[in-house]
Amino acid sequence: MYLVHAELRRTDNAPLPSDAVRLILDSRGPDEGVEHVVVHAGTEDGGPLVGLFVVASGVEEAERVATRVCLRALDDQPELAGFALTGCAVRLVPGFFDLQFRQEPGGQDMPGPS
């Protein structure tokens, strides 16, 4: 499962609907793997940040699914008409990878040959 962050930008002064999570979940397809959605009121530029938890075979697939679901929600849900998608990506967690590199010989994040 991947946590994909979707950044939204307001195109007008519309407030984020209180049922934004439901609106986005209602926009997912039955086989798209979106399990859970969370919404945070604002990012640095003032737009909402949406977290989509996506079951996928890899990061790129998870990002594609999250992008597709968000765009569908923005297009199909009239309550979200005042928003645009500005980015959709899995965020790297540097501390996690730094720890892996320190624990594995040679800086590998996968075991070397036996």
C-alpha cells in the first residue's frame, strides 16, 4: 500500500467541502485499490492536501491511480469544481532510507549476493 499525496489549488474562493473525503472515495473505481482517503485543510500555498492510500504493484501505478481518481472527482463532483490538481506523488521519507543504507553493507537497500 502506498500513501500518495495530491495537492489541490483553489481556482476561486470556494471552501473545501466538509464531505471531501466521501466525494473522492465515491470517485474511485471498484478495482482501483484506493482504500482510504484523508484531507488536510491547507499546504504552504493554501491549497488542501489529500492523502490517498492505494494498493498497487508499485509507486508509479499508485501515483497514476491517485491522479486518475482525483481528476475524476474534480470533474464529476460539482462541490469540488473550485479546485485543480497541481501535483500527485508518493513522498520520499529520507530518514527511513538513510537508516536502511546505514544498516546494510555497501549502502545497499537490498541484500547482496550470498
